[in-house]
Amino acid sequence: MVFIGLCLVAAIALGLVVLKNGEPNIPPPDPALPGTDPPPDQAFLKRDKDKNGILSLQEFFTSTDPKVQKTQGPIFRRLDTDHSDGLSPEEFSKR
Ligand SMILES: [Ca+2]
């Protein structure tokens, strides 16, 4: 019995048995891996008029009112972190 206990302690110490709350400790998927991006949200899909998967500045605007567009332009440029003049779903999700 003592031998089994010592083997279990040794296995845990060697990282052979990793338990957390009774569950195997499996790390979450790496969000940087391709194919693991979340799908675009509904607001993105609604604005992406040409369905190319990128929001242009004109698509980003929620109004044709120049006063509204004047406030939304800086937001668009702040979200466009790669300066591509278009927002990816990921960039748009940071709003
Ligand atoms: Ca688009």
C-alpha cells in the first residue's frame, strides 16, 4: 500500500499525472492557431455590404450624417490596428 502511494507521489512529481479538480489539465486551444477564430458577429455581417469579410470605412459608418461619421472615423482608425483601411472581424470585435 505504501509502495502504491509512493508511486503515485512520484508520478505526480514527474508530471505524469496532472489533475486539477479531478479533470485532466488540458490547456485551452491556442487562439493564434488558424481555424480557431470566432465567427464574425451579427453587427459585422450586417455592415459588410459587399460580403468580402472586411469592413471599409463606408461600411463601418452607421449613418450618412457627416456629424456622426466625424465621430466614427477616429474609432475606425483606432480599431484598424494593421492600418489596412479595412476592419477584419477580429479588429471589429475589439470595439
Ligand atoms: Ca466589406
